[in-house]
Amino acid sequence: MAKKSVNKVTIVGCGPGSRKYLTGYAIHQISNAEVLIGSRRLLALFPEADAETYVLSNNYKLLITRIASLSKKKKRVVVLVSGDPGFFSYSKLIVDKIGIEKCEVIPGISSVQLAFAKIGRTWNDACFMSLHGRSAKLAAVVKKITDNAKVAVLTDNANNVKLIAKKLLETGIKEKRIFVCENLSLEKERIREFDVSSILKIRVSDLNVIIFLDED
Ligand SMILES: C[S@@+](CC[C@H](N)C(=O)[O-])C[C@H]1O[C@@H](n2cnc3c(N)ncnc32)[C@H](O)[C@@H]1O
């Protein structure tokens, strides 16, 4: 009898967070999952899913080993990641660990794509960096913003736009337009524009994309 092949682990880019931005193929693969893995926020998008679920938080390294062993048991494993899996994503750790030949990666709409759409600018000429979970990158992010006319930065609660603005001012950079794009596609979505010094006074939600522009 032919040996049943191992199921590929499906990594699904779930877009910025609202179901309306999911692709039809993503929904199809999620509805066929036997095991569904993702953050609480992403799992909550699929209350109808009839699958064993694992919540992804700071257990992400441990979960990779679990993902690899579940797929060897021929389970249909689907991992939900935010935005696009090719953009600062947990997807990379999974693919590096178990190999692309054992994965199927389904693209999603990135938070930066939606941010650029919202402010009506192109992103083909932009640079990208992430400070999400990486305070060590602050100096590199500031240099990138200083040296380039269009830069999008992913930030988080701790590594936030105020830290960047403070460093920019210390470096003598005052003339950037800054777009703060919060909770994209979600209920509390908000797109605001500031200059470098006024950013220091505002409150920003944890989930945000910041776009720095040299424009009059
Ligand atoms: C681990 S990264 C994942 C990025 C994702 N792969 C993408 O393509 O958008 C998480 C960061 O993405 C950004 N992000 C994700 N969803 C967002 C949303 N709905 N609104 C604003 N920013 C979002 C935030 O900067 C967050 O800290």
C-alpha cells in the first residue's frame, strides 16, 4: 500500500485583521484545518473553525517543535500569521525550521500595504524596517529615516514612534511628515499626520504602522 505523504503545514497570511481582507483561498484552507495555531486576535476571527487550537504568544519557539511533530502525524496544520507571511513574520521561523518543501505559504495583505493605501501613496519606492520586539534596532531605524525620503516602520508598545521622534530631534531632523496608521481595518482604525515634535505629545495604540515622508 502506498505510504500517505506528510501534510504540508499551511501558513496563512491573515491580512491586517478584518475578515474582509482575507483571500478566498485563505478561508478555504482555514476551514479545512484539523489544527489551528495563531494569536488570540487571529483565532478569534474564525469562531466557526472546527479544529484543535493552540494560542501563539511568547511560546512561539516551543510551538515550532509542536508544529513540526503535528505535521509528521499527518494532521492538517494551519498557522495564522498577521499581514503577509513574507514581511517580518513568524512564518520565517517555521519555514527555516521545517523547510519550504513541507510548507505552503499563502500571501496576505500586509499592514503596510493598507497603510500606504490609506494615505494615498505608493510603496514601490519605500524602505521598510521593524522595531516590533527589537529595541536594538532603534539607531538603524533612525539612520534609515534620515537617509531616505519614504520609510515605513512597524513599532510596538515599547519600541514606539515617540522614541524614534526623540532620536530624530536629537539628530537635528525636524522636517519629516509622519503618518501614524493605527488598528488598520479594525474598529478603532485611525490615520493621523504629525510633524516630528508634535508626535512627542500624543498617545498611540500598540498596533500601528508609521510612515515617514520627505514631502512639502
Ligand atoms: C510581527 S509584525 C507582523 C507584520 C505582518 N507580517 C504584516 O505584513 O503586516 C507585527 C506588526 O505589524 C503591524 N501591524 C499588524 N497588523 C496591524 C494593523 N491592523 N494595524 C496597524 N499595524 C499593524 C504592527 O506594527 C505590529 O507591531
